Amino acid sequence: MFEESKCGINRREFAYKGLVVAGASVISSSDSSSSSSSATLPFREMERLPYKSEGYNFWKWRNHNIHYVEQGEGFPIVLIHGFGASAFHWRYNIPELAKKYKVYAVDLLGFGWSDKALIEYDAMVWRDQVVDFVKEVVKEPTILVGNSLGGFTALISAADLPEQVIGVALLNSAGQFGSASRETVNSEENILQKFLLNPLKEVFQRVVLGFLFWQAKQPARIKSVLKSVYVDSSNVDDYLVESITRPAEDPNAGEVYYRLMTRFMSNQSKYTLDSVLTRLSCPLLLLWGDLDPWVGPKKANQIKAFYPNTSLVNLQAGHCPHDEVPELVNGALVNWLSTLQLQPAIQTL
């Protein structure tokens, strides 16, 4: 089972919160002290992505339907959501960014309006999905932008697409740095473990996680979790809650949740930020909500120290600054993009 992280978040807490907005608690540490941006501006009158219960566009990938939103014209930007969320979490960013750029927001496999595939989930599955999305749908050089789990997905995708990805922006990204003291112990399972203890463990996990999933997908629970990671919770509305609860009603959603919690989440230490950043070759922007109770500014400072080609913007927000202070995120992202002197590709990839 999960050990308690430096954030003070154990596996039970993550089982509730992971369904909603992040995979960060299992792969991060928190530090609440840092400088932050100026006071936020009201954005209730900002243009918002229209909610469509049937979704927007679908792309067939490995025989699975992948949902994505596409708006605007110009240099392409791909937005990647966090754990438990969807393309609709970029509701205040897509319309604004689409005024200058061609914006894509994609649902990762297993989340949002994409298929709830019954596969063995691994970070490399989403890496492969984003890499193929850039090659088959975007078809030209692009910028990847990701929040939480989507941030780490953007990083590992960019590392494998050095010619196509010319910049990455991370918002309170998941991922952890490797530890020199970490030891990997490989031992063969004995007969008792393989045929008795492991099956009993799986039965117990299925019962517990099934109950937690049922609780986690209740609208009241989702509102409570969102309010715990949004400094300004006034933006936690029915639109946002429904964009999370509706995908959770898929018949396969419970099984996907079980596989993520028991397999994917427990095997992430082998994918470290330092190993990925070592292979990265493009400019990096960190848009960091310093008041995030899960992934504080200490992580951002570590990334910047390790990868010098990094710009850091500290925001007075929680784990999802793109939805909590979208006007600040949109402005900072556009300013950074203007320094890259982007030019739309004449030829496709």
C-alpha cells in the first residue's frame, strides 16, 4: 500500500482526490513558502468552452476512440489535462488562446470522453498517445502544455519528439526526481505469495477501491475535493463537476480506476524527472500555483535548478492554476510564446 508522502497524502486520500484532478500526491513533495503573483482578476465574464455532453472530435488510436477539442488558427498548442480530469478542464484557456493559436485539448486514454480501455496502464501509454496525436492529428511542430499528470506526459512526449515539440509548459506537474539512496530489490515470489497472498490482496483491494471509487465519483465529494485544492473555490461549479462525474459513469470506469490505483500509481518511481529532463532539448515554462497543497513551489525550483532553459512564473493559486486563475495563466503563456518567435510550419510532418 502507499506510504504517506511528504505532502501528508496517503493512498486513501489519493483514492478520493486522484479521481478528480491530479496524480501528484504519489510523486511529489510540497513547500508552501514562495513568492506569488499579484492578486487575481475577475474572470467570470471570460469566454468559456461550451460544454457538450457528447464531446467534440474523436480520433481513432489503437482501436480506441480518443476525444479532443480543436479551436483557432495559427501555431498549434496541445493541452493535456491532469489525473481524473478532461479537455473540459481547459474551459477558460481554449477560447482565449484560440484567438492567436490553433489549440488542441486531448483526453488521455481512460479519462474524460476517451475510451475507458481495459489495458495495463503505464505512463508510456499516454506518452505514445500524445506522440501519435502530434504526428497524426496536429501534423506540425507544436507546444505541449500539461497540468499534473498531463505535465509529466508532456515532458516525456517532448523528450521523444525533439524535432516536433519546440516548447513545453508545465502547470504543477507530476513527477519526482530520482534518489541516489533508492534501492531496487528484486526477489522472486514464493509459492505462498503467488497462489495465496497475492490473490487475497487483490480481492481486498478490489473491495476497498470499489467502495472508494463509488464515494469519489459522488458530486458532493468531487466538489469537496476541488475546493480543497482551489485557493479560490468560487469557480467550482456544476459545469466543472459534471465534466468529471459524467465520464465516471462509464461501465468500465471502475475497472480503469482499479488498474490505475493498483498498478500504474505504484510503479511510477522508475520514471524520474531528472531522467526525462536530461533528454529534453526545448525551452521549458513553469506556471506554478504556489499554494498547491500537493505539489508546492519546491518542485518548480528543483526543476529550474536542474534544467537551466526554464522560465518560472509563480502564481497565487492551487493545484489547477489554469482553471483557478485562467487570466494569469493565459497571459503568462502568451507572453512566453511570444519570446519563442513561433512560425507555422509550411510542410506537415
